[in-house]
Amino acid sequence: MIKNSLTINLPAEAQTLELGAKLAVHSGSNTTIFLLGNLGAGKTTLSRGFLQGLGHTGKVKSPTYTLVEPYEIGDQKIFHFDLYRIHDPQELEFMGIQDYFVPPVLCLIEWPEHGAGFLPSPDVSCYIETQSTGRLARLTAHTVQGAAILATLSSEYSDDDKK
Ligand SMILES: Nc1ncnc2c1ncn2[C@@H]1O[C@H](COP(=O)(O)OP(=O)(O)OP(=O)(O)O)[C@@H](O)[C@H]1O
Ligand SMILES: [Mg+2]
């Protein structure tokens, strides 16, 4: 089954963490996920859930200042980027960003808009929209692999959780 989009209600932080963890479990070992949405939407929270879903027990710092936080869980490499402070995507080339994208690697990228032209194309993009209370996550698949991830994810949520 293929699924190209999925919208999930996230009434509170716990559900953002849970979505991140579910995404992690279904992502395999070589996946790129773009995380979009306003300041404070919940992109880092979702990333924290993702890392915890893979078994990470330590802290998950926002990479706002460092641009990237690396993780290694077993043999799995994970890079969590936050490109908010990048104003010219070319800066990414100067920092050697291509060296991070050697498969197999899991990449979570906040503010991918700031890196246009220098990033791999995503398997899944997740746009988090702020609601009056809680959030809405709009997930879109951009590859066959992404569609498979969304199909599995969809089967784990009830119709009440979806929109
Ligand atoms: N579903 C949710 N409902 C309500 N609050 C949430 C939800 N998910 C996350 N939050 C809260 O939103 C706040 C901001 O989250 P977070 O730091 O993850 O945002 P961000 O999108 O990474 O922001 P930035 O663009 O600044 O990096 C946190 O206090 C977090 O607890
Ligand atoms: Mg963040």
C-alpha cells in the first residue's frame, strides 16, 4: 500500500514525542526527514521522540547554535540539524555538509528551507501547525520509502487521531 500524506492530531507534547518515536521505528536505516513549522511548533520535540524511539536515553539538545548534533545508537548514525541560523544556503557547502549525507544515515532537518539546494531530498516532510491548543502534523511522502513509512504509521493511528 502506498500513502502520500497523513495528518495527525497532536493534542499535547506527549503525542508529538509519540509521533517522533513511531516515525523512528519505521524509518529504517537511511532516511531523510524534513521538519517544518514556525518557531516553537514542536520540531525539536518530535526529534527528541524520534531519538528516544531508537533507544537514546541521554539529552537531546536543540542544534540551534551548533547547526548539527550527531548521535550514534548501536551502528546507526543519526544527525539532527537546525538550519534556522543559516542565511545563505552556500554556508552549508563551506561547512562540508555533504559529508554528513553518506548513507546509511538518518537525518532530521529543522528549517530545511534555509538549506535549499544543498540538502538531500526528503523521504518524508512533517509540517507542524500550531492549533489553539496542541498541534497538527501534516506528513507528506516524497519517495516510495517515505510512502511506505506513512502507510505503516497510518495503520498505527485510529481515525480519531487523524484528520
Ligand atoms: N502537541 C503539542 N501540544 C502542545 N505543545 C507542544 C506540542 N508539541 C510540542 N509542544 C511544545 O512546544 C514547545 C516548543 O517546542 P520545540 O522546541 O520542539 O519547537 P521547535 O519547532 O523545535 O522550535 P524552533 O523552531 O525554535 O527550533 C515546547 O515547549 C513543547 O513542549
Ligand atoms: Mg527546534
